[in-house]
Amino acid sequence: TIGMIALDKDGHVAAGTSTNGLTHKVPGRVGDSPIIGAGAYADSSAGGAAATGDGDVMMRFLPSYLAVELMRAGADPSAACKTAISRIKRHYSDFFGAIICANTTGHYGAACNKAPDFSQFHYMVSNSESDTPLLKSVDC
Amino acid sequence: SLTLPLVINTWPFKNATAAAWSVLQSGGSVLDAVEKGCARCEMEQCDGSVGYGGSPDEFGETTLDAMIINGDTVEVGAVADLRRIKNAIGVARAVMEHTEHTLLVGESASLFAENMGFVAEDLTTNKSVNIFSQWLKGNCQPNYRKNVFPDPSTSCGPYKPKGTFTQNKSANHANVHSHD
């Protein structure tokens, strides 16, 4: 799955997702990726977020919407991402998932939940400081 | 901010980031950037979890889900369980721009896509056939069914509901190779 957030120099935000979902899923099953507020969310007055992982679990908590609303309330992107993950962890302690967050000033962050074979989450960033895609990571 | 514009995406899909960044640098909109970035991953079948030929379902079919959102207007276009169309993010954009709806699913979404000019083609590849074959040979493991018979942890279907339900902990089959 890819989840992406784009901001232009004026702070306009868009977000999107694309996936083929879980392997061996029950036919007809849909995960969080196409669900607004779950797979991704964006509001140009606050920022954007996109989630990835076990969509059957993550879609129950609308983590992308939560993260954007936390940024609107003043949380920095990393803290917003961490809180969104923590809310899910309360109910599913070992779920597989991660989220990226960006606010309208161009600050960004990510968070993930530690699971078997998943202790670090990698994501990509391009901004005017780098002008080329940079690989970033966050410890779960 | 001095750091804007910005493109950020999940997982180390560098070419997708570069594609989106290129759109912004050439004066394109953030919607164009997200669409082109995700479409690049669909074409490149990023880590097998995006685009055609990956994550076959119980019948061996690949289906696609995608969504795009405009943060200025909170207009959204999304497709789910899309069949036979490779450019899922493009269809999601078409849902946003050519309907007043938010989410189209299944065969009807595919028909909409065809009517909007998207090409219908088989999403199966040799790789997805192989993944499906290995799953069948391995007694259909991993398996997302529960409270059915025959026992889904040891047997393939078809399945029927079991009379008595047990509240089992989720098995957590999602991982870095199979995710949303």
C-alpha cells in the first residue's frame, strides 16, 4: 500500500492511497485505504495523514482523521501520529500499522506500532530542503 | 514555510515520491502530485502491495482500492474492490471529478471506470498465480475465516458457519509483505 500526502508552497494539501490489500483476503474484503479518515485524510487548514498496515483493525479507529484533528488542535505531526497509534494499541496491543503526518507549515512525522518483524517504519520525504526523495525511518 | 512544498509517503517507494515531487516542481496541483505519485506505484507494483498482480484473494483474483482527497474542499473520490482496471487512483480521481459520490465499489466501479475511458484488462500475473497456487498447496494458510467448518486453520473451503462461536484473538496475518 502506498499512502501519500502532498503540500504546495501555499499550504494546499491533498492525500491519497492505493493498494491491492491483504494477500488471501476473503473476496469482497476492503481495508482502510479507500475509507476517508482511515487510510488518509487531509484538510488544508490543518494538514494531512495517511495510514498503512492491518486495515481491518486500523479502519475501526479512523487514525488519519484523528491525527489531522490533533494537528489542528496544535499537536506537532510526530505527536499526532503517536497518539493515533496509541489509540489503536489500547485495544489491539500487537497490531501491525504505521502512520505519517504533515502539517501546513511543512513539518512532518511518523509513528508505528512494534509487532513481530516490524520494529522500524520507513517512509519517503521530498521537500525544498532536500529537493530529492530522502528515506526516513522511525522506531516503533 | 521554507520547507514547502512537501511530498511524504509511506514505505520506501522512492520513484513514487519523485513522481509526485516532479509534478509540484512543474507547477502541478497537489491533487495531480498525489495521483501521479500513487499511479507510479501502481505501474511499478510497489513491493507487491500496490497495483496489479499482487495480493490475490481466496479466488486468486487481484482487486484494487484507492482514494484521493482534496484538503481545500474535502472532496473525495474512492474505489474499492475494483476489478480489471490497473489505474485505481485514476478511477478514484474520476469518481471525485465526475460524480457527486464518494466511494464506488466492485463490478459497478469497474463499469464506471470503463465508461470513463479506463482500459479493462486482467490484473493477474505469473507471480500472483504462483502466490495463489502456493496458498492452495499449503491448505489455504494463512486464512482470515473464523467460526466456520471445516476448520480454516487446517483446511480449505468452501466454508459453512459453525453453530457455536468462540471469541478468538485475531491472528494478525498482516505484515510487511501483506498490508493495506
